[in-house]
Amino acid sequence: MTNSGWPPARLKDLRKNMGITQQALALRLGVTEDTIQNWESGRRTPHRFIWPKLAEMERSIMGQ
């Protein structure tokens, strides 16, 4: 089950483009590393309250 707004590949690409680990992304978002692993594998999807944080991170990458 994936969310069309944040599919697993998009999350993984975002993290890799930021040059950070799953653990570092988890710390930035206030979730566990296991949560990031679940999102990136498609086992789970980010909650709506996380979407704005992900969008802001994505915008910061685009602005570089």
C-alpha cells in the first residue's frame, strides 16, 4: 500500500539526494529508523502530518 504523494522511491530518492542515512532522516522527522525503512520498502506510508516536512525537505533540495 503506497501513498501517491509519497511513494517509496520518492522518499528514498529524497533521502539519498540529501546525502543522509535513514537514521538521520528519522531524527529530522521525529520517527524511528524502522519507520523510515517501512516507508522506503512500501510496507507503510507516512502520516499526513509528515507530508509538509517532507515537502519542505524536497523544496530545499531543489533550491540548491
